[in-house]
Amino acid sequence: MKKILKEDIDPNLINGDLVIVDGVFEDYVISVFKNAFGVIINQNLFENYHLIKFFDWNEGGDGWENPECGVKNCFYLPKEDGNKYFKGSIKLANKKLTVDDVSDIFSSLNENQEEDWWEHLMKDPNQKIRLDYYEDLHDKNKFLEYGDNIEVWVEGDGLEINGDAMIVDNSNDDNYLIKLPEVMWSDGGDPTHCGSKPKHEELCECREDEFGLETGKCWWIHLSYTDRLYLYPNRKGNKFLDIK
């Protein structure tokens, strides 16, 4: 089996990513994964390994008593190709999915399962799916809408944004106005602002600071420039931004 398995480990996987594992891990014992479905829950304990919690595979361990693991549903697997113990693939399960596809995929995975683990995932407000701007939005003429919660990592106009935000508006292309948890300042000394329309002022919590400068919690970004983009399918609105 090891000779016919293709080594293919996605190098960009991070905590929270849903993954499909297909391969063999051989150390003191042999562990076989046949399109096992799981989520990455810890990248930090061992530098070169992911801790993956599986939903449909239980021949592993408890992740060294990691509280997110069950008795046998966790396993450490390598982050990169070439590991001498593992031969196979670890791939992002949802990179090409749109938001509309997610529930159908979870349902199909659960057709022969008695447990409702997929329903739990679909209701979890912290569950997120990775989006590729071109594959999931631009090429399919789909747009993120007002109130959608995202996690984004992007640099633009002297400001680096790395974290949660809410979609406020878009200009029918990849230029989106997003709301952040707090006022930020660019390296050029410009604060986040109030948007560009009268309706944005309240949404962006526009105010005048002690120097008479109008600041808000919004910023225009181009989604095509993002280094990382996730959508929280179970979140909507301001409350998850912990707005003060």
C-alpha cells in the first residue's frame, strides 16, 4: 500500500481547518486512514506535527490528554511531505466549497452515521470554512453580504488586518468595507474610518476624537489581496466582534 500512496500534504493548513486524511502511519504499530475526516486542533505542541481530531475514525489516542479529544479520536500527523513515518495525503476538505455546499457535504458524510457530530459542527459559532476568493466568489459571481462574519489576513493602504471582521458593504467587485473590533491606525498615521456613505456612519461607529478627527472601525479591503480568508457560516452581525 505504501508504494502506491501519493505524498501530498497541504503546507498551508492551520488550526480549525477541516481535513481529509488518506494514508498509512507506521511506527510501532500501523495506523491506516481511509479518507478520514477531521479538524486540526493543535499545531503547537510538536513543531513538525498537527494534532488532528477525527469525526469518523477512532483508532488513535487522546492527544496527550488534550481536552478537545475523545479517548481514541486524535492523532499527530506530519505538517510536511517526506516524513519517514507517514505515507499519504492530508488535504483541506473544503477549499473549493461555497457556503451553500457545506451543509450538504456534512449531511452526506453523516448518511451512515448514527451520531449527529456534523449537526454540532454546523451549529458551532466558531466553525469556519476557508474561502478562495477566485474559486469560491469571483468565478461563481457570489458575494459576501452585510453582516457576514469573516476571519481575514490582509495588508493594504498601510494597515495589516489579521483577525475577525464583519462585512458592511461592497462595491460589486472584490472591494469590501469591513468592520473591525476596534479603531486601528495605519503606518501612515491614518485611522480606520466611517466608510463612504451616510448609512455607514452608524454601522462603523463613527466618532470625533479629541483632536477633532473622525474615526470609525471600518476599512476598505480587496478580497483578492487576502493571504487568508475564512467565513463563519453560523455567525451574523456585530456581537462576535466583542465591540466595546
